[in-house]
Amino acid sequence: MAKELGQINASSQADIAFLLLVFFLVTTSMSVDQGLNRTLPPPADKNADAEKINERNIFIVLINKDNQLAIEGELSDVRMLTDKTIEFLTNPNDNENLAAKEKASEKFEKLQKDANAKEEDLKNYKYLIDHCGDPEITKGVVSLQNDRGTKYETYIAVQNAIVAAFDICRDNFSKENFGKTFDELSSDQQKIVKLAIPLSISEAEPRSIK
Amino acid sequence: MSKFKKSSGGRKMAALSTASLPDIVFMLLFFFMSVTSMKETEYKVKIKLPQATEVKKLEQKSLVSYIYVGAPLQAFQAKYGTEPRIQLNDKISELFDIADYVESERSSRDENDAQRLTYSLKVDSDAKMGIVTDIKQELRKVQALKINYSTLKVERKDLY
């Protein structure tokens, strides 16, 4: 019979584990990365003509080097920007100076003629027409221009205010048609809402602003 | 007299068994190992992120590359000055290094993931837009179009 071994003293195991725990606590970070997602336009093509957009469909936001904000040529404040953008996008009274709209069915017809149209987009437009009462889709584009001397903090505050306007419009649309907020929708439903309210922020080629 | 006074003839309390303590600590250890991630790099620039309300989370950390912009820390000011600079990986870099950085970030991932890379711009709130615009133009040149302006999340009512 084998000699019986004495038990190994395990009381220091806890200390070792604590040591490891402290090491990981110190070297790791809990923070999640978050921020404003944006897709940059592809490099400017010199040969291609700039797409012509009707004057009324552009909402111009300027920030100068002193971090002052001008909305459609008028000096304004970031706090007003979200409301003004929503008014521009939804254009509830069909004002002639605010963004024009077109029915989802009109867009659908145009897309059907386009050979490059995505199958999924066609399906989603069909859904919009059949189930959401053929909503009017805005043609509005928010154009954001800033100076090289603009403070980054101001720029982000303005970006944020504009995105907030789009998010609020999407939330309203989602609640009306699906009874939930945009974040609670499935990704397929979110794609449909994104078609109905496209995030159209255009950033001009850099230039200086007085 | 007192309730707490040890009566000499009373029963001895059994020692509390600590045999399960290592298990508990290991459990904690694994929890922290799984929910946290290693610090990406050591900052050489000072970054105070701006605040925003409409933030989206970056889902897959493996598909994110970071570009830091801010004034160099005190220890590096003698060498790099006090104006905001770009930091790529753990080096303070120049604008023209960005194309190489994007290339190396892409080649370290497989082809599929390389297309889905997001470039997270961690920019100090006091930096000027000039340097950010330059970075954006550089990124456009190399077709790195998905970016994320890194911000802290605040509630709408707290911002203004």
C-alpha cells in the first residue's frame, strides 16, 4: 500500500487568487467605447458632377472659428438646433422654404427602374407602402460646415444636436407604426425606419468660414 | 454578567472554514477577466472626451482602431510641443503616418474584417477642428470611411 501523503496546505491559494484578481483589476478597463457613428463620403471624384440639390432642401449649419453657430444664415444657439432641424425635416405645414417630401411609393417606382437597386431596399419600401400608410419621405439634407479654428467640443455638440433631431423623428415614426421606440425594434424593422427617415448629414469639403 | 463575556465553561466556537475562499475569489477573477478588456495603449496625449447624448456603442472591439488627438502630456511637451498632436498606437505621429497606420491595421485582420473596421477618433474637447478635418481627409483618401467620434454619454437634461 502506498504511503499516505500529507495534505498540501491550500491556505495560500486564496492569497494567490487575490493577487491575480488585483492585477486584472488594475490592467483592464471597464469602459465601453461609445460615440457618434458617422460614414465619411468617398474621396471626391473630380470628373463627377456634384449632385444638384434644390435650395429649399438644404439646411445649412455653419460654425465659425469663434464657435458661433449660424442656422440658415441666422446667428443662433445649439439649444435651438434640434427643434429647428426637426421642423425642417418634418415640415408639418408644407412650408415652401423647408424640405420637400415625396411619397414612399414614388421612391419605390424610381428604385424599380434603377438596375443597381438592392432587393432588400425594394422589399422594405414595399413594406412602408403597405403597412405604414405610404409615409412621406423628406428630401432634406443637413449641411454642416465648420472652420479649421472651431473647437472640437462645439463641433460635437452641434453634431449631437443634429443627430438628436433625426433620432427623435425616428422614435416618433417607430412609435406610430410599431408601438415601440427605435432602439427596441428588431434590426429588420430598424432598417425600414431608416429608409423612412434617412440620416442625411453632409459635410462640405473643408474651407474657411468668416 | 455581560452577554458577550466568555464564560469559561462555555462551548468553543468552531473555526470558520476558509476552504471555499479561493473558489469565491477565482469566481470574481473570472468575472472580471471576461467583462473587461486590456487597456489598448498608453496615452501620450491628454484627452478629455466631449459629451453627447445620442451615442451608439461600438459593438466589436476587435473591429475598432483608435486614433488619439490631444495636447502631449507634460513629459512629452519638450519634444512635441504643446499643440494637439496625433497619437497612433503608442507613438506620437504625423498626419502622413495615418495612411500607413490604416494599411497595417487592415493587414493585421482578415479580408472580411478589414472592410468592417471602424476608426474611433478620441479627440480632446479643446482641440481645434483643423487637425480633425485633416485626419478625416487622410482617412477618406485611403477609403477608411467608417468613423466614430468617441464621446461620453450624458442624459439629454444634463447637457445644457
